[in-house]
Amino acid sequence: MVAAGLLAQSALGAIVVLDQETFDANPGGTYSASGDFDTSGFAAGTGNSSVDVDAGASGGASSSGAGSFQGSFDAQGIPAPETGTLTITDPGFLGSYATAYPGYVTYYWRFAFYADVLPADLIMSIGNGTDTFLYSVLGQITAGQWNNVYVPFTGWIGGPGAFPSGDPIAGMNTIALTWSRNGTGAQQYYFDDFTLFGDDAGGGGGGGGAVPEPNTLLLLSLAGVGLVAMRKQLQKRG
């Protein structure tokens, strides 16, 4: 973990790593799994050593491959939908960025994600118990490799309130990443090198695989998730 705030000063036009979780050690309960994962949690010895999420930025750590967060599904005999969620309550990534890391025009996240099978969906969310906002990153994933995933604070959907674009995480208490199985085979998924950047020139850091997924596809994905949840409820009642 890069200590929060140590890199808060930068030269004009610089992109700076403000906080980073590299999973070199178990981060504990600030990263937790829920849902239908068959294997989840800190995965020592399995991590990203292929993509440099903080290339071109000041600060940050080299990708060590020492560990990651796993959320995987076993093979199925009978097809059934399964979805799991990684919930992040790491204080370095929550709260007001403008207060904790002042002096930047824009903020954004990157992380490394490995999928041996392309998931059916991959959705980032932030929420506070009243408002929930969603951003699909599925379009940035190629199966069978580590991917450098870019998450800007534009293009999110949700509510019921307006998206807090000026200081997006202020007032939020959870960050989550949700993915669903695709097919009946065993499927391995790993999350690593979660990084918060500040850009004092406002460039947005969109290079290196920034391919935002259209909101229409995200809405279709959410509709499918809703149908799955309804089906499970009906099965329980039956």
C-alpha cells in the first residue's frame, strides 16, 4: 500500500499516484467478498506482474505479482447464474478527494484484472445507502491475460440523486466491483493494484486501454441481473 497523501505534491501537469493497494500482504476486512463466489479473498502468490497500471505517473509501486484478490467460480453440472461482489471500504479510497488530496483537476482509478473467461458483466459501483452509481468496465477486458482497467469519474449512471462529479467519492461509504459467470466451466478472476490518481492538468488519464462501455449495454446487463434475482426469489418461494 502506498501511503496516502505522501505524494500529494506534484509539478504542474503531472499525474500522481495518491493511494494504491498492491496486495503484497492481506489487506484484511477493507476488501471483502459476497455473493456466489466459490473461492474468494486474498490470493497470496498470485498477482499481476504483466501490466503497469501507474506507467507515466509519479509514485506507485512496481507490479510484484505477490498477491491479489480472488473471486472465482467452480465448474457447474447444471447451468445456473452466479454473481459475486468485491466490496472496498479502504479509507484511502473513500471520502473527499478534494480535501484529502487537494490541488488536482481530476481524479481517476486504475486496477489490474485477470479473467480466464470473459465474465458476463463487470460493473464498478459507488454508494452511500441512498444513492448508487454504476460504471461498466467489461469492454476493457480480454480473457486470458491481465488487463489495465481505467475508471474515470464521468459516464456513470444511477441515483436517485445526481452524480457528484465535482468530488465524486465525498459522501460515499462503499466502492464495489461485481462480476458474473459466463458459461458452466470453472472461471478464475483476480483483482490487483487498485490505484487512485490525481491529475493537476485535468487530462483524465485515459490512455492505456480506456474503452468506456456504452450505458445502453450497462442497462441491458442490469436488466439481466434483475431477472436473475427475480428468478432466485421465485425459486425460493416455490
